[in-house]
Amino acid sequence: MKIATIGTGFIVDRFLDAVRQVEGVEATAVYSRRTETAEAFGQKHDIGSRFTDMDAMLKEEAHDTVYIASPNNLHHAYAKKAIEAGKHVICEKPFTSTAAELKELIDLAGQQDVFLFEAVTGIHLPHFKAVQENMRRIGDIRIIQANYSQYSSRYEQLKHGQVTNVFNLDFSGGALADLNIYNLHFVIRLLGRPDEVAYLPNKHDSGADTSGVCVLKYDGCVASCIGSKDTTTDNSVLLQGDKGYVRVNGSANIMDSVDVITEEGKAHIDLGQNDNNMVAELENFRDMLSSKDRGTAAELLEHSMNVMEAFEAARSSADIKYPADEK
């Protein structure tokens, strides 16, 4: 698996650290729109091929996969170009801005016979699998509380009139897309597509959500998903059943450890996960690609579509509109 990266932010630094740790995966090229940025980033990570021309990068045969960590609004366009060029794609969350954009990518990937993955760390972690394996021990799940709150320096800038990409609707920004999307992935991966979705956000004057509560309603269960970039707290996920509860210590994208509490007592699960939470997903993508496991890849895409539809419904309920909604 030879990867070219799009983007030069901190998330790409973390991804490239994961690449260095995963056997059978290699980073062979970087792309940035500016020459000085591409050169500096390539030098930083000792990657010799540095591109500022997207088409030239996609024609290069030294890599078979493209990792996309551009601003959210560009995910669809970049992924489409990469797929059309015959490259496998790993795209950062949120996968796209709308469900229609994602459907187009899925259909196109099928036509081009390439793999398409969403880079959303939580559902690939060992501790998430531990939650899945222990859910039955707490009986029927009635309530889920998921909180991922992290005060952002960009919110501080926002308060002083500087609107950065993460709070700009033109870039498909907002707290729901940036943080709460992890909670949606967690809940929907466990319980499937929700019956009802509603989002109650705190909004900036620009219209972007700086924090909010997304409610996912299932038959017999309600999930409250909190994502905040204007406050902070001790992040956790709590699953409450009629025979006990499961507490995930840490946010839904990291999951430091898991506690299972029932009448039998408390079981603490700490599997010693890699400090870089991107390693697990990259190992899974590598394995699917090397074994040509299209069944698992397709099931993950179905899950991503369920999340994207819930994400879009949440935005619609809160009147949060992206330019992509007008397509």
C-alpha cells in the first residue's frame, strides 16, 4: 500500500506517524497547493515526491492510494478525481458534505474497481470491539450518552471576529462535523441507522455551530451525542442498560479504556492500544486491500452512508446549510 497524501495539517502528521508504524504501508508523495508548503512538508517527513499539481500527482504510478485531509468541502471533489484516476482512497471524516456526494463516490469506486475508506478512528479501535463484545452483558440498552468536548483555539479566534475553516459553513465546518461526527459513528455502528434525528446547536452569528446536542432515537433507546468546541470536559461515552452499564473512558475517537459494571461487579478493560489512534484503522485498510476483502469494505461504506444521512438530517433539523446542499 503506497500512499500519497493531500493536506499538510496536524492530522496528516499523525497519519504519517501511523504509516511509519504499519508494516506493508509506505508514504511516497505529498500534495499541497503551494510549492513552499509541499516542499517543507515533504522535507519534514522525508518524502521525496512533492506535488502542487493534482493531476500530475494522480498520474504518478508510484502510489496506489490517496489519503485526503483537505478542508471538508473539498473531500468529494478530491476523492472523485482520485477514484477516476484509478487510485484507492482514504478520506478523512466527515466523508463528504452530503449523502448524495457520498453515494456518487461509492458508485464511482465500484465502477473503477477501487477501494474507498472513511478515516474515522473510533470504530476500528480494539476498545470499540470490546464495547461490542460486552454490550449484551448490560441487557437492553435504553440510554447512550456520548460527549466529545474540546475547547478550540479557533473558537477564541472566532470570538475576535476571525472565521477559520472549522467554523465556516462554506468549508462544511462546525462542531457537528468536526467532533460530534465521532459520536454519531460510535452510536450508529453499535445500533444501526436511527429512526429519528434532531440537532440542537449553539450557533455563532455566521450560522456555524460551535457546540450542540444531537439526539438519535431508536426503538427503546435514545442516544444523546454532545460535541463542543466552545467548552471542555472529561470526555466519555456511557451505555445504560437494564442490567448494568458500560463506560468508555475518553472520547469516542480515542477510548482510553472501558469499564463494564453489572450485578456481578466491575470489569476494567485496558488493551494497551497504540498511542496513535490512527494505527488500527490503517491496519484494517491495509488488510482489506491486500486480501481484496470487498465485503467488509462495502459494509463499512454502508455504515458511513448511515452516518452521513444522520449527519445531513441533523444539519437540516438545525437549519445548518452548506453550499453542497444546493447541488
